[in-house]
Amino acid sequence: MKDLLTLRETAADDIRALLDTAEAFQEIIKRPVKKVPTLRGRAMITVFYENSTRTRTSFEMAAKIMSAEAINISVAQSSVTKGECLKDTMLTLQALKADCLVIRHSSSGAAQFAAERIGIPVVNAGDGRHEHPTQGLLDMLTIKQAKGRLDGLNVAIVGDITHSRVARSNIWGLTKLGANVRLVGPSTLMPPDADRLPVKVFNNLKEGIAGADVVNVLRLQLERMDKGLLPSIREYSRLFGISANSLKAADSDVIVLHPGPLNRGVEISAEVADSAASAIETQISNGVAVRMAVLYTLMGGAGAPTTEV
Ligand code: NCD
């Protein structure tokens, strides 16, 4: 593996290996002193053209726990504001001799574009509405550990599917490891190619989450949405919001995921977000372990010294 750009193009065995590696790293995160020398001397650069709280911070923590340097380029303060194009920014980063680039961009395909132009590993931290593979992996790890397996589970992804890169990475990752994926939401928020995806589509919430083992709730991606796709936020919430009441249709042991940021009272009620069924905080912790696994795999951790304390 040189890059991690999509789960669609990542082999099932590579996904399994990344999840196993992440599970092994969870122990390090629980230590009082969270520091191992695994990636000492390596440097990761993060470039986020879109805002982020969880993803950028957890990449940075993952790198630092493994003793790699973590350098963030804040796009608002970079030469991008002077008109530098993506290609020139990428070539600059390559010349700086970083060992790995983590990129988030509003255009689908931006991470692929970067990977084709620079020789170092590239991790897609979200490209437009296309994919967000590390989010897909951390969702899979959370589900696998809560339920003991992925194979045969019924996972309902609810909400704004068409604008969601999280949904696409979940669909490819989960189905490759044997889960049954349902997409649930209004037809205006379903991707036009839904019939070519390995999923079942539901436009009714109760039917879509009936008996589901996992409900993964998505934010309305208003920043990517054309006007007129929804009658109103209130109407959306009434028909597709996950509340304690609507969740009764799911399996009694259902777990609820949300990639964040949450819009409480819109796609998910505060009661559900804070309930025992919610795995949202576990997802965030698992994000660090998954990103450690990705950085370790791509930055050649195997060849690095691991014996020193
Ligand atoms: C998601 C993203 O940016 O794609 N958030 C995240 O990475 N945790 C989902 C979202 O913004 O709603």
C-alpha cells in the first residue's frame, strides 16, 4: 500500500490488516505515558482545505504517540490564499521531504490528484462527497468491537447520503467485510447511482432501521447541498431524525454511530446521542488507533526501531 485514498479500492485483506493493527495499538493509547518510538524521525504533514476538529487532531495525536513529527499547514494562512494551485502546494510539500501527506479537500478526487503527483504516501482525510476512508475504518472498528463481528450485521446509514463521503467509505468497507448495508433517507438525499451500490435503499425511516444492529447517523451536509432538496429542517427531523422513539424500530441492542459534528435536535436527539446505545465517544477514541495503524502501515513502521522505551 502506498496511499490510502478510498476503501472502494482497498482490498478486504488490507482493510482487515489495518483493523487488526489498530486493535493492537489501542493498548498504547490506554497507557499513562502514550509514547512509542515506532515512527521516530518521520514527518507527517496535514493540509486541510476544509475545517475539521476530530480528524485533524486525531491524525496529529496518532503521529505524536508514535514519535513522528506532525506539521499542520493551515490553509487560511498559507500561500493558497495567494492563488497557489494544488499541484504547486503538493510539489512544495514533497520538496520539504515529508514522509506522509494527509489531505482534506472540498473537491472529490483531490487526494488522488495529490497522490499521482508526489512520491510520498497520501492519506485522504475526506475529499468532497467522495470518500473518507479513515472514518470508514474507525466506524468499522467501533462496530466490530461492540458486536464482535461485521459479517452478517445489518447496518443502516441514515440521512444525507448523497453529500456524504462518510457514507461511501462505510458502504465499501462494510460490504467488503460481509455486512448488509441499508441506505435510509429522503429520495432527494439519495445518490443517483444508489442502484449500482451494494446496498438496499429505504425512503421510510421505520422500515429502513427495522431490526438494524447499527444505525450510523449522518449530518445534513448543508455546505454541499443545493437549495430545495428539503422542505424544511424541521420536516426532515420529524421524518428522519433519530430519537428514542424512532429507534424503537431497530434491534433492542442497537448501537448508534455519528461521525460528528452533531446537530443535536436535527438528525439525532440529544437523548439518543447521550444514551448507552451511543458509540460516538468510542468512535473518536478509535479514530486515534485507526490513524496510528494507517500511518504505521504507510510510513514503513515495520523498519523502524520499536524496542526503545
Ligand atoms: C465528517 C466529514 O468531515 O466528512 N466528519 C468527520 O470527519 N468526523 C462528517 C461531517 O462533516 O458531517
